[in-house]
Amino acid sequence: MRKQYMHPIEVTLDVVCGKWKGVILCHLQEEGILRFGELKKRLPGVSQKTLTLQLRELEEDGLVNRKVYPQVPPKVEYSLTEYGTELEATLEMMCEWGINHHDKVGPNSDSQLIEKPN
Amino acid sequence: MRKQYMHPIEVTLDVVCGKWKGVILCHLQEEGILRFGELKKRLPGVSQKTLTLQLRELEEDGLVNRKVYPQVPPKVEYSLTEYGTELEATLEMMCEWGINHHDKVGPNSDSQLIEKPN
DNA sequence: TGGTATAGTTACCTTTTTGATACTAAGGAG
DNA sequence: CTCCTTAGTATCAAAAAGGTAACTATACCA
């Protein structure tokens, strides 16, 4: 089933709009290579299944590499493809806007950015 | 219910990730002011209800203005807020990436960008 | 008197997305 | 033996998102 996009921004949004996809990409961008379990730790609240699914979709869309080491227990490493890195500038802009938006809506708003624990 | 974001990019994605929100923002960016019906023409396939909902959410998030003229039949104009325009550069980057992505995946892919009819 | 126009709202359904939970493979540690 | 490890799958349930169709208000036109 061939998807029909009416506007180029839909292509990008399609690829980035999963509940965890943006954050996954940001972490891979910051840290380079991450194993499945490491990624999971950085996304408090994802279920196993959902994380797997989001990663598979990112892989299908050509944004992340999946490197499987043939060993038990399994070891799988994820990283951005060269192609995924072309999205970095965009992701950074989105982060900046997010920070400003949060500042702007201020303490009375109904949204809140959580600080990372050390 | 206060939303808890773990990462600033979630703030932005939250605001932009509706099925039609990105395209709506792009059209408002290109054309300035659009009435409900004009917007609807530019989004082949949206339902009345969904378009209304997407616009309401964009309004709540402070990205678009809604100007109601007290007349019958009703006339309502939508435009970007100053705040929404701060997202323009980001939206443009997303469009560019979308175009390149589409080019890259090429004619064998299962996605397709439709040309606007005149 | 009846039809047209615009920007909705409402009730009801279907599809899509996400979550919770339990299960698996195969080697090493105790 | 038995348990622990990791990166999954499978199954079932719940929630979120979106779609369809019908209805509204009020002025104007024929």
C-alpha cells in the first residue's frame, strides 16, 4: 500500500511521530551507539513491545541501524544511519523550540519538563 | 492533568503531531490568513470534525489565531500567532528533509508525493 | 416557501496505537 | 539442575485518534 503524501512535511512527520521516536532519535544523536537495554533505561515508561516496534519502524524508514551480535544472551546495538544524521539539525531546532515553549507557557501551564536524574 | 515531558522534543512533537497539523501550519505559513473553508479545500480528505479539532488544539497550544466574525453564514479566519511563526524555520527544515527523503527512497518505494493540481 | 451558504456540533463506529503480561533461546554462574 | 541474562514475540485488552452522517443557526435570494 503506497502512501500518498500531499505535502513534504508529512513525509517527515510520518517518520518522527511515534510516541517515543523523537526521543529515541535524540538519544542516539547524543550518545552514538546504544544497546536495546540502555535505550530502554533512558525512556522510563516504554514497554518492551512498543520500544521494539518504534525501533523497527525507524529502521524500516532508514533512520537507524540495527546491529545484532549472534550471541546469547543477545546483544543488539542501535545507532543513527548517515541518513538519520541528516535530521539532526531539525531535531535540535525542535528541542530548542520545546524548551522555549515550556518556558513561555510558564509555571501556570499544565505541562512540565522533568529534569534528568544523575 | 499536567503532562510530564522527559525531553524537550516531546513538547514540540506533541504540538505538531496530529494527522493534519503539520500541513495546516505550512499552509498558514505560506498564505498568511485562511478561512476554515479555504483550509479545508487545501486538505483533501479531512473531515469537518477532524479539521475543527486539529485547529482547536493548535489554538490551545498558542500556535494559531482564530478570528470569528459575528455574521451568518459564519466567517472564521485562521493565522499563525507570532509564537507559531517561531516554528517556521523548523517546519521548513522538515519540508526539505521530506523532499530529500522522498527523492532518496525513489520510485521503488511505497511512498509517493502528489503534485498539487493547478 | 424553499434552497444556499459557512463553520461548526453531536452521536456512533472503526482503525490505529499503546500497554500489560507471560513466554522463549542458550550459555555461564552457583 | 536451576537461575540469571538480553532482546525479543505472542496474546489480549485498553485507550486514543480519526471517520461518517446527520443536524444547527440565520441571513439572503428566487
